Amino acid sequence: MIKDAFAERAAEWDQPSKIDMTTRFINELKLNINVQASWKALELGAGTGLAGLQLLPEINSLVAEDTSVAMLNVLRSKLTGNEQVTIVEGEIFEYKQNDIDLLFSVMAFHHLPSLETALAHIAGLIKPGGYVVVGDLMPEDGSFHHFDPIPHTGFHPEELKTKFEAVGFGVNKYYVYNTLTRERIPGKLSDYDQFILVAQKPL
């Protein structure tokens, strides 16, 4: 069984800094695409729902995917039972329907072990004309995750754009939209830039 790396942190995850970070991402997403009330959206790496539940009132339904059962259990605790939310425990490959209008992800792409394989799968989930919006870190020195081994220490957006184009997406834009200031090394404050990338599947 794969260890849930977020199990011990899930209950305390919803801190003001993370709420602010996800709110900035959702606001930026809405500046770039015209979200429709009829849409079905999927959040990759939904965690406790900080981003997805902000968008939910503006769409028809939400699929919340995450590999951490503990994080998803926190999300479940926020639901009243009337929301149109489907929870998927496991990797993005567990979801196989070609019915997504918008897939979005904030600070989760750097945890994807095989990015090319994941993008090829994502391309099969998105309806023609649908969007993928990614918020993640610009390249950093590994200190953001305290030098723990993770698949990616940020991304060069131009390289990520090329990978999206390789599976059939057009990339409308990418740019730095936020800077996180964190004390990851004791006694030292460091800045970590976040970019947003907007991709669209052709009609």
C-alpha cells in the first residue's frame, strides 16, 4: 500500500496562507476563461477542496481527484450532501470519462511522476473546446519541499507548453501571477514564483 504522504497534515491543512494561495489561483483562472454554469470541472490534486469548492457555485458539477484519502476526507467533511461533487481516490488515471469542460490544478502538477503519461490521459478526458488551467511553481532549488524528493522542483512554463502541445492542446498563455514568501530554510525567507498556464483542446 502506498503511504499517504499528507495523512498527518490533512487536518491542519486549511491555513490562511493556503486559503489565500488557492483564492489567488481561482481568481486568476476566472480572469482567463469564461467559466460556464453548465460545465463539469475536474480538479487534479483537489486536496481538501480549497480551490474546487470556491469554483463549485459557478459550475454544474465538480470531480475532485487526489491520491490522499486523508485530504479527501477533509473535503468530504465540508459537503452537506447536496453538492454535485464526485470524489476520485487515486491517480488521475482512475477517471476515464471524456466529459470534462475544465480541468484545473494548483500546486499539484509537480507531484505527477510521469508528466507525459498524465497529459496524454488528460487529453482524453477533455471535451473539444475544453480547458486545462495549471498553477504551479517556477523552477526552484528544491527548498520549497524542504529538499524532500518529489518528481519536479517546479517547471519552465515554455517546456510545459511544449508538452501540452505534444498531446494536442493549444496553449493560450502563461505568466507569473503570484509570489509565495516562505521560511523553508531556518532563518531565511525565500520567494517562490507561481505561474499560471491556460491550455485549450481544439474544437
